[in-house]
Amino acid sequence: MRLAPRALCSAAQAAWRENFPVLGRDVARWFPGHMAKGLKKMQSSLKLVDCIIEVHDARIPLSGRNPLFQETLGLKPHLLVLNKMDLADLTEQQKIMQRLEGEGLKNVIFTNCVKDENVKQIIPTVTELIGSSHRYHRGENLEYCIMVIGVPNVGKSSLINSLRRQHLRKGKATRVGGEPGITRAVMSRIQVSERPLMFLLDTPGVLAPRIESVETGLKLALCGTVLDHLVGEETMADYLLYTLNKYQRFEYVQHYGLGSACDNIERILKSVAVKLGKTQKVKILTGTGDVNVIQPDYPAAARDFLHTFRRGLLGPVMLDLDVLRGHPPAETVS
């Protein structure tokens, strides 16, 4: 839902923050450093693989992908699946496709694995890619083996389960969760198709060892690739508010019954906490004795704001509009 025309006009004309303060934020602390082991396991399994499917979040199609995937696994045919398309504003989809093609990614499919949207395109595309490539020592093998890779929590396991529903009429083969780190090891092969006979390898999410900028790190965090508490729920909520206002996505005003759009995260979280009843009693010592004061539970309000965004209740959002429009990310990490 959108704001009423008069309120929308007023909100659109408001002076929102032009930049998000990123100085002093320690991105390296947000992202775990134990993921090199997973990448080595993938590399050692490559001789068993005919094609790579890389899954990424459609809200950040131009940032946050692990460059080591292409460097380490780049000899195999490659399909990029941009999942969670239902949560992304795809108004600029054609420009996104052109940008990705310019980066050498010619095979891209947008999907919503929860509702199986566009998933039927994947196996024919993969079959065609394998058919037009050299399979080397696997040339005589009649079955196809595909490795599914990506950063954490982009829907790799959901994709495998969706393919099984579509082509085998079977249920879940892999555990799915809303937090990063559900898949922790390179798994046994999982069948997803009978004709052609095709198996997929699910893999743990692997982040780049070095995040290109603080803002890229914040986008990844909003999409749930790291645990929220590592970044800080209130920091993430503030970046989300900054992004929604910058791109004039004011659905949060109606969702929470606010009087108007606002660029002050403390004021927003206070209103959210009061509306949801997320308050706490705090005892304050004064000169005349102890006084109980009702205070908003800001962390709880921030968590609700983030979860509401991730469920798509604040409307579809394209977090990479700044990259698409050629604006450099804030503070490159050295």
C-alpha cells in the first residue's frame, strides 16, 4: 500500500539523508572467517560437477556476490538464479539484466522458490548449458550433477526443494531456515529430476573474505546473510529506514499507523514499540527515591521492523538502485 496522494507528495519533498554514516563500523567483525573450508570442499568436488547454479538475493543483484566463486569454480557452465523476486522491486529489471550481461553473466533467471515462480526454466536452461559445453571425463556419464552455491540465506535449499516439487512431486530434501548457516556442509547428492536424470549438491553459504564496502555489508545484513546481533539490530533498522526514505518507499508509515514518514530512527522505533506493546519498566534513582519509568524496548522494535521488511510487508524494494544508477558505495573497506 502507498501513502495517500497528499501525504505521499509531502513525504517525497522532504529532505531525507543523502548519505548513511559508515565511518568506524567494523565490517570484518560482522562476517565469520571460517568459510574458506567450505570453498575448498566445493573445489575438491568440482570433478563430479557438470554445471554451477549460483543463487543470490534479487534485492541485491549487483552487489554482495562472492567473487571467489567465479575465480575458483569458473571453468564450469554457470547459471545465476536471483531468488526472492517477490521481495524485490523489479521495475529496472531490464537494466539489471544488461548490467549483469556486461559483467559476463548471460544466463540469469529470477525466481520465487516459495511459490515455484520461474523454477521450471532452470532444468531446461542447465541442460542446454551442459549440452553446449565440454564435459571432459564426465562425457560418458548419462546423469548430470549440479552444484548449488551462494552466500548464506539466499534460498539455495529452497531452490532444491522447489525443483523436487516441480519435477519429482516430492517434498523437502533439505532443511530450510530464515537465518544464515542452516546448511553447514557439502551434502550428498539430491535428485531433482528423472528426465534428464539430474542430481544437485547443496553447499553451505560462503561469503567473500573481504566485503567491498560498509554499505554492501549493510545490504547483505538486511537480506539476512549474517546474524543480526553481529551488526546490531538498531544499526540495521536505521539503514533500512534510510533506504526506504531515499527510494520513497513509505509503506512503513501505513503498516505501523504512523502520522507521517520520518528520518529519525529513534522516533520511529519508539512509535513501533508503543504500538506493539514492546515496552519495559525501568527503575530510575532520583533524589526523592526510586521511580518506575516505562521505556520503549528499542531492540525489540528494531527486530520487528527488520522482520517486517524481510517478509515483504513493507513492499518490494531494490537495495541496489544506487549501484544501478552509478553511485559509488559508501566507504570502501581497505
